[in-house]
Amino acid sequence: MTLSGTVATTPAPTWNSIWDEIFSRRDWGKYPKEELIRFVAWNYYSAPDRSAVRFLDLGCGYGSSAWYLAREGFSVDAIDGSAVIVEKLRQRMKSESLTARCIAGDIVDLPYPPRTFDCVVDIGCLMCNTPQDTRRILDGVYDRLKPGGKLFSISATPRCFGFDSGPQVAEATYRDLTVGSFAGTGTVRFSTEQQIRDIYSRFDHLTIGLSEYSLRDPSQMVSNWLIEGTRA
């Protein structure tokens, strides 16, 4: 029981176990996004002691962000729902004599104290959730950031190849896409800029940029929002 007399509940899970199967058979995503490198360089390369700057790689996947941040001398935590990929990341870090605290867990219930992190980075994890679940996760992210801490997030736009190729399950959210980079990856959210502003509205100094590139031909566009926000 809580002090108010209500029964404490565990947040409903957001982790989709399809990613265990994906991570078991694929071997991509080992190197960091150029957009993340620019963000970190602009905001943190001049830190007098990089080891004092603590990052969380949210939904780390293969851990490209954690790997890059550790190589740059920052203090790094990484979390993902897939125990399969977390173990792969641990082995990669160990083989290169790098340090990061890697754990498996659902990001809707982050196992860290409040005001722990200077920065949380999300490279396409939150976009694999409905708007409602994304807001729940972001509430936890906001709570774990230090005052003045930053969030960097990459999220798909409706211009992405494969948009609307599967059944719609929530606002701007589709499942079981049949074509594009996200085919076979479960739930994907393709939010408009206004929807992004609403979902991330708790954060101060919210800025939204755009990154686009084509795959095999111009019709196969990868289009992402680059979202930055700050905890007050």
C-alpha cells in the first residue's frame, strides 16, 4: 500500500518481444548516427571532465550510442528490453575495454533514481510506441534528468518509406508494416511535427529539426525528426 492508501501498481509494459528475434538474426546498427555525434559535439565536447557527464542510451539496441559515448570518455548507462542485445553490447564493450552500465528492462519503468542523468538519448526507440505510451515513458525520462538536463530523440516522420503500409493501431501509429526500413519490426509511430510538439510538450526549449536521406532510390526516403528538449 502507498501512504495515500491506494495500491501501488507496476506500469503496463511497453516492450515488444519481437525485438529479441530481430536482434538474434540481424547484425546492424553498430555505429552511431551522425546527427547524434553533432548534438553531443555541440553540447558536451567542451565539458572540462567528460567522465562527470552521465548519459542514458534509452532503448539502446546494438548500443551504437553507448559505444560512441564511452569511447568519447563520458559516463554511460544503457537500457533495452531485449536481454539478447544487452548481452551482445556487454561483450562488445568488454572486448574493446570500454565501460558502460548495461541492463535489460522496460523503459516505461526506468530503474534509476530521480535526477540521475545529464542527458538521455533516444535513437528510434520511442517511435516504436504509441503516443500514449511515449508520453508515459517521457514522464520517467523527465524525472531521471537533472535540472537543465537534455533529451535528444530521433523519431520517424510520415514521409518515411513504408508509412501506412500496415494496420493503424493508434494516432499516427501502425503495426506490421510490409515495406520499408521498419517492415517486420512491430509497432512504429510516424508523427507529424505538431504531434511531436504535443508528445514532448513537457520539455522546455523544445527544438525540432529534420534529417532525410534516400535508400536505393529517391522514392525510398528515410525521414526523421531531430528533437531536443531540456528539463526545467
